[in-house]
Amino acid sequence: MMSFSLDIQEILRATGGRLLQSGAVKFTAVNTDTRTIGDGELFVALKGDRFDGNDFLVTALEHGAGAIVSREPAVTSLPEGKSVALVPDTLKALQDMARWIRMKRPEMPVIGVTGSNGKTTTKELAACVLGAKKMDVLKSRGNLNNQIGLPLNLCRLEPWHDAAILEMGASMPADIEELCGIAHPSHGIITNIGQSHLEGFPGGVEQIADTKLALARAAGTVIYNADDPVLKKAVEKEFMAQKQKEQKKLISFGMHEGAQVRATGISMEAGSSSFVVSADGAAVRVRLLVPGMFNIYNALGAAAAGLEFGITLEDAAQALEGFRGVPMRYEIKETGGATILSDVYNANPASMEQAVEELVRLRGKRAIAVLGDMLELGSYSEEAHRDLGRRLDADVFIAVGPMMGLALEEFQKKGENNKNFKKVKQERLALSCTDSDQAAKELLANLRPGDTVLIKGSRGMKMEKVLPAERQAE
């Protein structure tokens, strides 16, 4: 359920809509799903490729208090006491309402978070850090970060919120610019630039970088990963020469010398890391209870945001130490004496590389990679998968899906080219699976105590079904 703070007259002004039926004046929430709509809520009849919310207007009004539609209802009568507004485009109306809500409080800080990887975790970490100052923060639910999800999140904004942290995703070149036009961010965090959603970016990584940089153009304060060479080059090219003219505040984070918020003295463990974070002459050690070098970067971005809001480095460190991770994103589990690295929410070449590096670092007796197809890579897909197979250092490779089958081919070729091929062939195992159900069976058949297993793939591959514990719970 989404909170909502507009009455019907404001809605009409925000959207330019026309009232078809007058009834309820105020609404408790906005909802786009008739299956979950409740009393007092406003239904927005979105239209997709496979559905049309206008078809469910009567059902929505039986439970909700009103609706926004894009076509006049075919029925002659509607439930009494319900308001219905007509607009040309319901998605644009939802976005217009969200923009209206945000601009009712133009002084309120809004932090946008974008990047190819780490958006959700960075958002959650930043919310923890801002909480150290007792700030009441509106944050994106889950990873609702697109043209529908971000407006729905903004519609939850209430007078008592001190700030908002909104995740911003992109699958096409103009996406971030459009989201910034809705949210009007005052601050931006850019985590990294990598190969993700390449299907929608024919210009490759450079086009992705330019798309993400829309957040930097919109925000007054830009927090960015200076260890990412593509991102660093893009930020410096666009802003450094005109820093004073544009009145843009740039804050870099990273592990290399020169970063304004920097991690040094790094110690990695199985399920955590320890490092010294330093900024403005102060330094404090942090023990981060989520694994992976990439999560140190996420923590640095969050700490940099906290410093901008007057939170001390000590308080930021304490907040980071209280973070326990995000479900389905690089969780460490134990089963049958083996260690499972479960990173099943999504995958792209950059995040896959990071996850495989962690598998190698944490390798027990054997390293087992159960990897599903990386989707939405377009013409880059074949080479991205083949390159993964060439570089994969694992004892057992269970490939799930047709594209990951290409990675398996390269993995096998690498073994054949090894001068100790007979020994390698005996010790290494390569298995091809059509789906996650088959992969689960192969993993169960080949799992041994002491193994370290990485399970990862794009969301559409449903890699969570490979997890032994989850299958036992079915």
C-alpha cells in the first residue's frame, strides 16, 4: 500500500484531468493493482503490453475510493461515492502527481542513486547512515526504480519525512533524465558504470555512462566512484572544467589515493570485511557485515552521503556496522557442509565478474559456479557469455540456459588447452542445464562438504530455485 497526500482537486491540477464522476475528495494511498487495493485508495489504471487497468475499473472502485482512467468507462453506472478522473495517459498522470508531491516541498533533500550495480544496497546503506541523525527517510521499496516504481515511491512522501532516497534504473538512454524530471534530486550517488541492459544501449558503455550522468547534471551535489575509470573520466570531462561556473559539488569515493572518502587497510573475511574509512582528516575502522569488495564501495558512497548531512564519520561507521544486507543479494548460507554464495536477484557482466572473484577468494575444497543466462545484453550477449567462460576459474561449472551454454563451451576449451589436460579433465566438471530445476538436481548430486558454491543469474532465470534450502521449503 502506498501513502498519498493529494486531494481530487490537486490531482486534476497536477494531471490536467477531467472529472467524470464526483465522489471521494481525499485518498489514503495510490495503487495500480486491483488485487491489493484497499479502502480509501486511488486506483491508477495503467496500460501495459499484456494488460489494461481500464478493464478492471469497476473491480477497483468496489474496494477503492476513486480512479484515474485513460478511457471513459463502457458501463453506464459506477459505484456511488467514488471519484473518477479521465486523462490521456495514466502513466504520465502518475508521474505528474509524483512530481507535484515532490515540488510541494522543494527544499527537502532528495538523493537519487544510480549505477550499473549496487543501487539497491547503496540506497539501503545510505538510509541507515542518515538514520544515525534521526532523520525520517523515505526510501524506495525494494528496487522500484523505473518510470512506474519511482513515482509510486514518491507518492508515499509524507510531511514528516526529512529526506528521500530514490533508486533510479535505466534500460534506455533517456530514462535517468526522465526520472530526474520527476524527482528533482538535490543529491546524486553514482555507484559505477558497467555492461547492463545493453539491449537498450546500442552505443555501449559510453552511452550508459552518459545516461547515468543525467543524475549528475540534475543534482547539485554529486557523489561518485572515482575508482571506476569510465565514470571518473565522464564526470571529470563534464564537470571539472566548469565546476565553479556550474556550482556543482563533486565528492569522490574509492580505495585509491585522491578519493575524498577513502577505504584503506582492507581485510576480507568469509561473510564480512574490515576497513578504515577516512574523510576530511578523520579516520575510523568499520566492520561491514556483508561480504564482497563491491559492498565496501557501496558503503563508501553511503558514508559520503551521510557526511553531506552533518553525520560524523564515527556515527556513519556505527550505522554501516548495523547493516545486515538485502535479501537475494549476495547472501552467504550453509548447507550440507558447503558454503553457498546466493546472489540470485539479477546479473550483468560487471556484477557477474565481481561475484566470481568472490567465489575464487572464498574457495573451499572446490569452487562450484552455478550460473544462469545474463539477459538484456542484445548483440553483446554472445561475447559477454563466452568471455565469462574463458575467465571462469571453477572446479565445477553448472551452466543454466542457452547463452550460458556458450560460456560452458569456452570453459571446456580452456581445459583442453591446458598442458595438464588429462588431470584437469578428471578434476573439473562441466554441466549444461536448460533451467534452474535441472540445475538444482545437478548441484545436489555433485555437492560435497567443504565446497564453495556461487549461484547467480538474471532475474528471469529464477536462480533462487537452485538453492537447496529453498527447495526443501517448497
